[in-house]
Amino acid sequence: MLALLTAGCAEPHDREGSNDVIDIPAETVKADLTAAPVQASEEPEATEIFLSPSYPPSTEAPKVPAITSVSGKYSTYDGTNIMRVDDRAYEMCVFLEDETKSYAALISDTAARLKGKTTVYDLIIPTAYGVMMPDDMRESISFYIDTGECIEKVYSDMSSDVKTVSCYDTLMRHRDEFIYFRTDHHWTANGAYYAYSEFCKKKGVEPYSLEGRRVDEYGGFLGSLYKEGGNIPELLPEETVYAYWPVSENVKMLITTAEGNQVEEPIITDVSAYSATNKYSTFAGGDNPITEFTNDDAADGSVCIIIKESFGNALLPFLVDHYSKVYEIDYRYWKGNVVELAEQVGANDLIFANNFMMISSKSNIGKLNMILH
């Protein structure tokens, strides 16, 4: 069946992953940026602050760890949208409301077309810029935007047919943990796990714990922000990628490449021999037009489709435990029709898992539109 669904996948396939880039308008960044900060030698003592506006009503607002920069300065890199504070790099983000409204309309329209047949979820994934930026820098950077508020604005533009999954507050409560890489634009498996847990809450199922899972470790990781910034020495030392396996023992992954070749691989790829920049590709085989996951331990016949860019890869080892079949689609490379696919495979759930940069990208929203109509 999969070969039939993937006909027409023609874009080149990058086995070691690809970056998700959005152009930052020049006027967004002011010219009087401060000098490069000194490298952090010691983490400041953590305190706690409170976030309240976006949290559900409660007797006490959940506590969020405070993060304060060591240097109080930031630097940018010519020809990139990369910012560095101390020993961590960020992709600077913008919020373009015309584009986000187009994104919200696409998701809402898809939910309406599949109403009564497939439940549509939307998970907007914050980047490190919105979660890990030190609190003092948030206040001092004139063009900084509040990711949490922006995500809620996009969700408010969606119809009630869409089940929105907000993971921003949860990630903020865990921002003192290893949930984003310092040298790469992606989140870690631990960050993805917290978002997966929020999806489970929305779906009404119990998330599987991280405890007891097999975990593979791949050291020597220096990600996209290190490389694209010109091998920034202040981002050293190298990082380690931790990859958790599913709880289910009988999960198979079948990749269909852009050339139409089908390759069966384990859901966690051994990336020991990959270049320092590409070790994030351990998750779900990296970026491919369409990948089919079969879980023989889930005998209920349930089917899920997830529409993603590379942030979504780290979700798959957690999501596959809950379905008999999962179809992972990268809208940047796949050439089919999602609604037709959902009807053909009898999908119970359809998850849009898109990072915060994507929802303001006219180009990527255009690619998403092509597979929805």
C-alpha cells in the first residue's frame, strides 16, 4: 500500500537530515548589537519566578526556573539569523500574523473535511529562542517576542474542530533541564518527551514513562547553529545526543525515499559514524517524504498520520507505542494528498507537529497547502 501512496516523491533525500530555515526581515534586528559575550565558566545559581497569563486557572501558578545570562550580552553573526548568549546559540524568531492566520486556516479546513472520521491535532513546537533565552535578555532585547503568547494567538484562530496541544508551559517548567541543544536548532529527546506527554493528556491516554527505556548515546555533536555560525568556538564543548527507544519491542520502520526506494531501518539509527553536525538524524531515520511504522504490540488496528518537519522526528519513538500504524509525512518532500491518505488508511488521528519558525514561513506553509488540497 505504501508504494501506491508515495508515488511522485521527487525531491532529493538527505539521509543525515536538513535544516528548517526562515528568513528574518532585516528591519527586525537593530544595528547596535552588543559585543560578543564572554564564555560562561559557571552556571548562575537557579532561582524561581512565576508565569501566570497562559496557564490554566489554579490555586497557585506553576513555578518556572529562572535563567540569567552570565555576561548580560548577546551577539549575532553576519548573513545568518543566529544569536548567541554565553555558550548557547539561538535562531531568532519572528511572528508574521498574516502567515500564521494562513496556517491556522489550513489546519481548520483539514479538520472540517475529516470531521467524524479523523481527529485532527495541532502541536506547535517552541524553539529554544522562546524557552531557553535568559530572562534578563528577554527584557533587554527590543525585538524579542513571547513565543507562548504567539502560539496561543494562533490556536485562537483555529476552529473548534482542531484539538490544540500546548507544550510551551510544560517546556518552560523544565527549562533548567537538557531539553534543547546549545549548538543546534532542534530540541532533545527529553524536550520531545514533554510535548508527547501533553499530546497524551489531550488524547486522554497515559503517556509511557522514560524510565526503563533503552537509550543510545552519541557524543561529539556540534549542530547546525555551530556550523552555520562559522564553527563558533564559544559553543564548545561538544554535546551528546540521547535517543530513547519505544517501549514496544516489535516496532518496524519502513522508509520510502524521494527516489521511491523502500528501506527498512531501526527507529533509532546508529549515527556513530555520522558527521558532528548530523547526529540528530538518529531519530526515525531523519527527514524522508513518508515513513511507515508498524507496531505489532498494538493490536487495536489504530492508525495515526503525523505531518512534520525535522522537529517532529524526535516524537516518533514515543508516539509509535500508541498505534498499530503510524505514517510520518514530511510535507517539504512528499507529493501526495493528506486527506485522501487519511481516508484510504482509516486514520484515527492526524497530528500536525510544526515548529514555531515554520508557522511564519510563507514558503513552508505553501508546501503544506500543496499536500492538503
